[in-house]
Amino acid sequence: MTWETHERYSRQIPLIGEEGQRRLLDSRVVVVGLGGLGSLVSTYLALAGVGKLTLIDGDRVEWSNLNRQLLYDEASIGLPKPVIATRRIRQYNTHTEVDYNITRITENTDLEKTIGKPDLVIDALDNWTSRKILGKYTCKNNIPLVHAAVDGFYGQVILLDPNKGYCIDCIAPRTEHKRKTPIPNVGAGVGVIASLEALTAIEYLSGITDRTGTLYVIDLKHRQITELKLKPCHKTL
């Protein structure tokens, strides 16, 4: 580890250790979804020193994104999110390799080509249809997945590791409720959930804590976090 690298991460090395920092530097993470959750999680992972990031989203920046998606500004309106996100994150940390893919996760997406076999996948999506497709792929390929979701003043975060019997089906609803209106949110609230998702990923990648199978349900309005230890579903998807 060079002097520059050690100095850059000098505030977190006392917490995760030099070996933990090396593990971050050697990690490749795929972030799927670059909205309120994904834009913040990808930024925090780059700032923490994750060596390689792949950013995936098929949307363009809209005015309604700007209350919570901190990678974008008014000049970004109409532009593809992965392009803007990649440009900004490279500015935050020139030592993190960042690539991107402008695509949506559907049954027709070639996930082998789009995602490959990273050390960790971040689920920052906003619908269960795409989550289940992503979860099926990560489970089949034994890739750990950090899931997070937010709806109004409520959110949840969990690490799902297929190697320990956990997959998206451990928490996924049988059928997805089709919303008639966009998901309401306050930017600062989304930021809390995104920070917990990023912290879960950093803990796992650095090797200091493995929170596999513990679902954290966050009530932002009443400042409460409930921990639910789930039983592994041992499903083969």
C-alpha cells in the first residue's frame, strides 16, 4: 500500500485494518440501479476504496430525481444516469476503476455479460420484478447480494449470501403490488438507507463483519431499527 493510498484511507484503516483496506482495493462490485440508493452507495464505495465498480441503469435523469440523487444536477437532465454517475465517481476517486452499462434488468438481459462474476452485487432497484431476476442470477452464481429498498419513511437492508443459504426469495413478496403513483420519499431519508447499504457492503468486503441473513427494518419517522434474523431458505432458483 503506497503512502498516498494509506493517507487517503487513514481515517478508516483504524476501523477495518490494513488487510481490510487491501481487500476493498482488490474488490469488484456491481451496483444495479443508480437512483436515490445507488447513486449514494456507489459514491461511498468509491470513496472507501473499492477497486472496481460497474454501474448499471437504463434511465435518464429527470427533474424528480434531483431531491435525492446526489450524483446529478440540473445540467444532467435528459442524460443517461450511468454516464453522468461514472464521470462524477471517477472525479471522486481516480484510483477506482469505473465502467458502466446502460441497460435495464429484464428477462432478456444477458446478465452473464452485463454483471459477470463480481465479489458483490448491490441491489439499488425500485421494483421486485427486476430484483427477482437479479436475485436469481446472483443465487445461481453464488454471488453475495446487498439488498435495500425504501418507501416513504420506511426502508430495509439485508445481506443475502447464497453460499450460506440466503437468496432474494427469503424476503421477496409472492406478487408485486403495482403502484399507481411514484414511490414517495425525502432525500435525507433515502440517504440513511443508502448509507446502511453501503456500510453493510464495506463491512462484508473488508471482512470485519458479516451480517448475512439479518434484515434491518428502518422506521425513519420514529427513529427505530428492528433486526430480524431470518432462516435460510436454501432455495435453488
